[in-house]
Amino acid sequence: MVNYGYKRHYRVKHGENEFALGHNHINGIENFWGLCKVRLAKFRGVHRHTFYLHIKECEFRYNYRNQNLYLTLLKNFRNHPLKLS
């Protein structure tokens, strides 16, 4: 996990009926995967070469779920325009 930018990684021991330990819990990842499953189910399968892109889209939608996605995308495109050559 350290290789992916996590400085500390804590375990929640489900086998010992532990589902939260202070601020450490699994609700965030369960919510994210729930969103992914619902979003990807409508495609009825995705090609393995594009799966990563679908997950990245789900990540973007999850991270900005409380904002207007249209305005967020416009702002990103304005701040980081595509360079066509």
C-alpha cells in the first residue's frame, strides 16, 4: 500500500467481528464499489482493455458526486486544454 501513496494502512478484522476501529472502517470502499457495480452493470460487461478507464470514470464520479459534473468538467477543460498536434 505504501507504493500507492498510503503512508499508513490499518486492518479491520472482520473475523473477530470488528468492522470499525476508530476512524478506520470499510464504508468508503464499499460505497465506491457499490457505485461501480451499478454503473458498470448497464454495460453488461466491459472489455478488459477498457476496464481501467471505466474504473477511473467511476472514481471521478465518486470523488465529485456532490458537485455538478458538467461544470466540473468544463472547469477542468478550461484549466487543462487538450493539446492537439
